[in-house]
Amino acid sequence: MITASQRHPFAAVTSSRAFSLGARYTCERYGDDDETSGDEDSMASTFVRSLPEEDDGWESGEDLNASSKLMAFVDDASLVDEVKALYATTQEKESLRKALSPLLKGMFADHTDPYSLLVSFLKRGGRVLCSATLALPRVALAEFMKWLEEQNGLKETQRPLSQEHRVLALDAFTYCPPCIFNDLCSTFDLASTDRSNLIYFVQTLQDLGKYKEVAVATKKFGLHGDISLQTIVIPLIAQDMVNVIEDYLSDNRDHQLEFLRLLDALCLPGALTVALKQHVGVADMKDTSKLNVPQLYKLGIRMHRLYSIELKSLPNLMHMKCVKLLKQLLYMKYIEDSILDDNFEEMVEVAVGDNAKLQQELIFELVQHKAIKMAAHFAVLYKVPTEKQPCEVDAHIALHGRRSIRKLTAGSRPQGSFLDLSLSLTQVVFVDSFESLQCARRALIKDGATVGIDGEWSLVSPCDRLALLQLAVQNSVFLLDMLNLPKVISQYELKSFFVSIFGNCKMLKLGYQIDADLSMLARSCRYLADVLACPKRVVDLKVLAANLQTCHYAEELPEHPVLKSFLQSTSKGRDHSTSGCLSNGGSDGDTLEVQGVLGNGDGRCSEARSGLSALVHKYTGRPLDKSQQISNWERRPLKPDQVKYAALDAFCLLGLYEALRAEALAMDPLFNVEPSLPQPTTI
């Protein structure tokens, strides 16, 4: 059996504490029982321990008294030894479980101080290596709760629950598997413990490196103002426990803002290194790969969206996002060649603005792309000092002169025959007021109506928001100005409008990869999230086209009847999605895959061969002109070409659906022409 001095290497430092530090544990799973559920409680199901070979895991009452400075540890050695003997002699799990239940209940019933006896079992058997479901602390606590409920409370001769019991229970938890925490709190009413003891308990957990338990206990006991947020979240980030951070910060707006400001500060050069040195426990971790600036940036972007906190209040994250978007814009211009010169210059001005650092970053990135003439143009435009320009740009300006470097000429439209909008521009209504919204409501919201839906947003804007939402019916298209409508229309009115569309099962809504549009709308107007989570009668034409293609493929495989039957079953009467959910930028939410330009996901790039434009080409003989897709959708007023592009993107869905529907029903009258969305829309 291990001695107290062996178990407590920092005993000299902590001798004045109310709680012992417990064993200095190392991470591994507590037990290997396959019956253990990983999400039974808010606490982790992992129990950390490191035992010498000669240690059987059972603590002696003498050792525990030596390490407990607040009060003598109450222990009934004979009862604990009786349970210990049962563990030693019973090998079969079910037999042990059946034997423990009546034994423990009998002990609690006959003992004058059952709460102290329970603490004895928690501390004495907390480190015994056995099946997780049969760990003594877990079994003893469960049986105590059952016994207490069956007896409807303690006997008059038994000592009632006191502050002493609560303090002992907190101390005992440092020896036990974390999964018992919630039951321990309710059994001992730990929330009523003296606040100073609760604070010290959390500090003890920090010393033990139980960072997840620190977060859970701090929130459980309402100690947010007593425990430094930084000491809680930095170890959790290092261990990739972002879900624990989210739970800890939930319903606390001040701490959400404080956390994002902390992430923003850690993105400064050298700040992360300093923070790591301040957290000895983190510095001792073997793997701190999650603690680097790029990972912190991704986490910051995710959290700013989750908590709807303005990125403008986080200058370092804002700058990093702008640099990232700027690089992606240059990639589309010089690698994909998917942006016209006039749109490119306007979007650069949106991305860079009057930020001198971003202006210099732009010029250096242009030089990397061998665009010396363009770099010189922006150097002159932004009046970048000569000493801050790359030598290639300085030489170009010296050779040609500043006056000869003119504003770039507008790029030409792609050549070819594209689908035209069959409506006149008078039938395209820009909605930016209460009156125009009411006009849209009267035209759109009708039983049996079919509405084409599309959305546009500026890819280089640091603000994640929908700029335009297009709603098309047979004789008109309404362009909803989502930048200004929320400013002039109440949340109640806007929500009522969208509920009457997306909550209406008598209207059919069409889109192409519409989950991205709905997700951006929900992100822009958080109060619409519940409305858009499960919209009614929304058809993604990409899913419908994929189902139809699968059915065609099955028809072409007569020599494989089993495969043919399987493929038909995936498209007839069942939803078969090949689209996946568009994430707004992959892991960090900034890559331009949101509009398909990098992944060619929906044909919004001139090189796309399998998106909306290609699908329209298949059924009309002419593709869509996507030259305005990557443009500044936050400018007001929109350019005429932008208005035509936006209107056509929604209007073409109506005819496309009719063509797909007719082909599907001609092939099979039972074909499911209204497949549901692949998964609920998420923000």
C-alpha cells in the first residue's frame, strides 16, 4: 500500500490546504468496461491514475487522515475491509454487482453516520482498478441514493447532512472518477458548501490537472467571478476540448466576450508563448499542437459567429481574416481567372479599405503572383511610400512614371451565348422598405405557389452576412436588401414574413445548394435560426438532379439486376443526397467554397462543369453568365449587370424544376420529385 508521502509529492506546499492534492495522476481510461457510456454525465468518463506495482489502489484511513488538515477523516475500517474482501474474492461482474447492493444498503442503514461512511467508500476505493461500472465510488454512491430514497430520508438516530460532510465529499471527489460529480453534488447538496471551500476545491482540481472538471465545477457552483477565465480555457484549448468551453460560456455574455478578447490577444506575436509559460500544467503537456495562432484564429472565427460578437471589436482576428480573404481573392483572380478586372478592383477596395498594413500586404501578394503592373497601380492609388514597396514595383513606377499608370480598364464580358432573363427589369423589384416588403408578401405568399430562392454575399467582406436574397415567381423577382431591411423593419415583421414562406407547407421552395443560402440567412438574422432549421417543402435541385442521374444509371445496367434495384431504390421514394452540406469555409469558415468557386461545387465559377450553370445548359442549351457572381454585393445601388445576374439565378430555378420534374415522372410516376433537404440547416 502506498504511503501518504509517496502519494503527495507537493505535500509541503499544500499542507495548509483544506483538501489533499490526491494522487498525481496521468491520463488513461478508468477501467475498460464496454458497458460504460461516454456521455452519461457532463463530466468526462476518464479517470486518471498512476499506481506503483505494490499498490492495490485501496487507501488506508491513516494515510487519509495524514493528508486531511481540516478535520480527522471518519473511517469505519471493518466495513471498508469487508467490501474490499468482496472485491478481492468475487471475479464475475454480475455476481459482484448483486452482492454489493444488499451489503452496502445494509451498512448505510445500520450506521450512525451514513454520509461519513459513504465518504469512506469514495476515498478508500477511489483508485481501485476495476470495471468502470463497478468502481466502488460509483456503486457506493448509486446504492446510497437508492437507499436514501427507499427509506425516505435518514433515521432520527442517524447524523444528518452537515457542512463537514460537504467538505469531506469535495475532498473525496479528487480521488474518484469524474462521472460521479453530478450525483455527488445532488446527494451532498454541494452548492450549499461555504464559498471559500468551493473555490479551494476548484483550485485543487487545477493542481491535479483536471481542467475539464474545473470548468464544470466552476459553472456548477457559480464561481465565474472567482476563477480566472484564462486559467480555465487555455488548458482546454490545448486539449482540444472546445465543446467544454462552449458549455462553460453558454448563457454568460460577458464571459463570451472576454473569451474572444483573450483569443484575439493571444494572436499577437509572442503572446501565446508568454501565456504558455504562465500555465505550468499546459507547458508540461506532451501535445500542445492545438495551441498555435492558426488554430486560435479558426477557433476565434467560429466563436464570433456562434456568439454573434462583432469582429470589429477583435482587431487581430479581424486583420487575419482580411489577409486570408485577400489572398483568396488573388487566388481567384490569378490562378482561376474567374474575376473581371473592374469587379476585382472594387472588391480589393472593399477588402483593404484604408488599412495601411493591408494595402502593403496586397502589393506584396500581387508581386508574388507576378502582377507587377497591378501592384504598381495600387501602390500609386494608395500612395504607398517608396521605402515600403517591393523593388520590382518601385522599378516599374520609375520606368513608366506615376502619371502613366492609369485606372484599370473594365474587363470584358465572357464571350458566348448565355441564358437571358425573360423578364423586363420593371418586373425585378428591389425590396428595402416596409411598403416594398408588403408588395413582395402579396405576390409571393399564395397557396400552391412555387418560389425560386437564391442568396448573394460579398466574399471579401469581413462581416459574415447575407447581402441579397432573391425570391422569384413566374412573373416577377424580388431582391430583398438584407443589409438594410433589418434596419427599417422590426424583427417581428421580418420573422413573420419568413415564417409565412419557409413554414408554409402549401408553397414549394426551390434552390440550388440552398442549405448555404439558408445558413447565411440564419447567421445574418439570428432570430430566424429556428425558422430555417427545418423549413417545409424546400427542394434542392442539385439533390433532385443527382437522384435522377442515379435512376438513369440504373436503367443502363440491365446485366446487374441487384445493383440496378439498389440504385433505383435510392432515388424512388427515398432521398438520396450527393451534395453534402456547404460549410462556409471548411474548418475555419473563410475559404471561398461557400459559393463553389474553389471546389466547383455549384458552377458559380467560369471553370465549373457540374454546377447550376451546367445543369441549366443541359436543359436550355445555354449556360448562365457567372461573371458577376464574384462581385461586391454590398454596394448600393447594385450595378445593372448584378441585378440581372441575381434575378436570373433565382428565376431560372422555376423552369429548371419543371424540366427535371417532367423527366423524372416520365421515367417513373412514383419518382420522388420533392426530396427533403439532406440535413437540417445549421448556422
